[in-house]
Amino acid sequence: MLLGLGLGLTAAAPLAYLLYHLLRPETVTHHPVLISVVSGLGCVMVMVGIQRFGDQHQWILWLGLAALAAWMAYQRYILRRSEF
């Protein structure tokens, strides 16, 4: 359950933010740190779960890290685009 909850937090926090801004479009002027912290916390939960339940769940961590990296890349793209 820890692994699934961690992966869910990692992916759901940015997804919820994106869906919210899809429904209420506005210009992004700053990095939403809380979303990044929740997503990072999900990755930490997955890492703790791997320590507890074994290395056979390593693939879940790669999914979580991919979601976190995609979120950070999206933020960089959006903030650079809004500068111009």
C-alpha cells in the first residue's frame, strides 16, 4: 500500500494542478512549490517502500521519478515561456 500511495501522490499532485489550470486558465508566474513537495514526498514514500519490501519493486520508483522529472520539465518550459 505504501508503494501505491507514494506513486499516486507523485503522479496525482501535478495532474490535479494541471486539471485545475485547464478548467481555470491563468498565467503562471511562479513555481507551485507545494505541488513539487507533494510529488517529491510521493517519491520518498516509494523509496521507503522499496527499502521495506525489497528491490523487486524498483520499477515503481522509476515511474515515480519519471513523473517528477516530467513535472519539473513542464514547470521549466511554462516559466520560460511566460518570461517572453
